[in-house]
Amino acid sequence: MSDQLKTSVYSRENIIFGLVTHLNRHPDDETGRVGVQALIQRRSRTVWKDLPDAGYHEAVRCHDSGIPVRVRGVLNSPPGGSATMQVADFGPDPSLG
């Protein structure tokens, strides 16, 4: 059973909370790549996502101000691989006022 859990891909609708730790965008790109440090299955992981222009600018603002974010979408977290998310909603964590 433990071997099966180590090789299964975690993929489902989820909400994560964390801090923007990585930003990557070239001037001509329509989207930007953002890394958010969050707890996934009790482990600290960087979750990668591509955001459109407005979302990317919001991520930059949160990063520069140290504001935690809330991200909703389909999380894909393979064992030993990079966690990614298809984002449905992204923004500052509203629970922090």
C-alpha cells in the first residue's frame, strides 16, 4: 500500500494558501509563471502556475508586499515532481483582512 501511495499522482480541485516566492515573465509574454510556497499533504512545496496579465501583476504586488495568497484550481502533485495548478481563482488571502 505505501508503494502505491508513493507513486500515485495527486490531482483534484483544491484551494491552497501561501506566499509568492517565484516570478518569471518575459516582456512579450501574455502570461507569467508564478511559484507559491504552500503546504501540500503536510509538506512544504512550491506550486507552479501560469497566470494571465492581471493575475501576474497581482502576484507581483503580493510578492513585493509579502501578502499571502489564496489560489483555487486543479492541483497536480506527482511524487518527486513539480506541483502545478490549473488556476480558476487567484488573489490575496481574504481571510487575513
